[in-house]
Amino acid sequence: MSTRQLPPRSSHASGEVPRPPRSPLAASVLVVAFIAGFLLFAALGAWQVQRLGWKHDLVARVDARIHAPAEPAPDAAAWAASTPKDQEYRHVVLHGAWLPGKDTRVQAVTEAGAGRWLLRPLRREDGSVVLVNLGFVPEDWPLPEPPSGRAAVTGLLRLSEPGGGFLRQNVPAAERWYSRDVEAIALHRGLAPAAPWFVDADAASATQAGTPWPRGGLTVVRFRDNHLGYALTWFALALLVAGGGWRFAVEERRIRRHWRQHTESTDAPGTSAGSRHR
């Protein structure tokens, strides 16, 4: 007994009506959405690539400043003629005399543990005052009197840290300091005219106190550099959107082809509703 293999039944032969294609308006909206999504994610990825180049340039410039020979710290005129970002992390040298009785302790967490930064004002030869972060001291370490006479300090120029720490505001009246807010400290200590920046003293300058503390040279220069990861993420999302758009175009083309075949078969001469479903 022989068997004859029948061709597979199409949706038209089985009486199933294929899904009609989307309206031109709906299809246009989806196409625009795919294009907009792809362009947006691609643009964000390109922006992160630009940020990556900017960050590497910044790190190179800061690294060059840190390892350059110490230069005189800027005076008021030099500071006004530049931008803070151009001065930050410069290796500078200061000359002047310490002002006694005006030290400020600022909360710090370092490789030596939890303690305080010791900020001491230095009166420069031009009469201005600069806050110098002599370094880390233990929490209950008694402060010695600053040495008298002319002092020289080398270190890194740092920008002020206004406001306080994370979720903690500076409270000058209670001597609670969580950030090196130069303006607030100078106002509280009656220091004028004070430079709007401070200096992180290096280890050699901090040892002038003649005791194991303060410990200077603990400045951490670290820049977050996640731009490459962000760029790859945005470009991956752009590719996903492009893949989704291609899949949508292929599927919509298939649906329109089946719908056209269905329409042509139902509109063929001599085809009635009864004969189509018999």
C-alpha cells in the first residue's frame, strides 16, 4: 500500500487568517523609535569615548604637576589670572611664619586609621594667610606649639572642600569639621586675608614639628575612570536596538507578504466564502 505525501497546509488552506500588518502610522512610529534609540545610544557611547580622552589628558597633566619641581605658590594676582583647575595639584613652596593658637582638626580616614587632618595657618611674607594641611594626627594627640621663626613648606596645592562631608555638615561653633572648607575655617579663626585654597604638606615639611606626628605626604590622587565601560555599554545598547530594528523589519515584511497572499486568494474570481471554507 503506497502513501502519498501531502504538502503542508498553509494558513490559507486551513482557513486561518494571518495577522494583518501594522498601519503605516504605527510602523512609522516604531521605525522612528528604533532610529532615535540607536542614534541616542551611539551618541552617548561617542561622548564617553571623548570623556575617556579628556580623563587621560587630565591624569597626565596632574601627574606632570605632582612630579614637577616645586614652584612658588600663587599670590592673589596670579590666582585671579588663572583658573582653579589650572592650579590644582601643583607642586608649590611657601615661605612665612606659623600663626599659633589657630589650628583646626578635620576628620580623616587614612591608611594610618581614623584620626584628623591638622590644618595650621601660615602668614606669608606678603601678609596673606594660607592654610597648610600638615598631615594626619591621632584623634587625641596633644597639639604642640608651632615652631617660631621663618618656615618653608612644600606640598600640593589643593582646592577648598566647602560644605562638609557626606551627609554631615561642618559645625564651626562645636569644632566639628568634616571637610577642609577653607572659607569657613578662615572666617571662624579670624584669618584675613586668606587664600581660597590650601596646601597638603609633604612628609619632609610635616616633620618640622619635631614629633612623629603629624604625618604628611598622604595625599591620594585618584580619578575615577569608568568611561571605557560606559562607552562599551552604550554601544552595546545601540547594537541591540539596531538588531531589534532589523528583526522588526524582517518580521513586518513577512507579515505583509502573507497578508498580501491572503488578500489575493480571497479576491480571486470564482472564489466564494463557502468554497473557501469547505
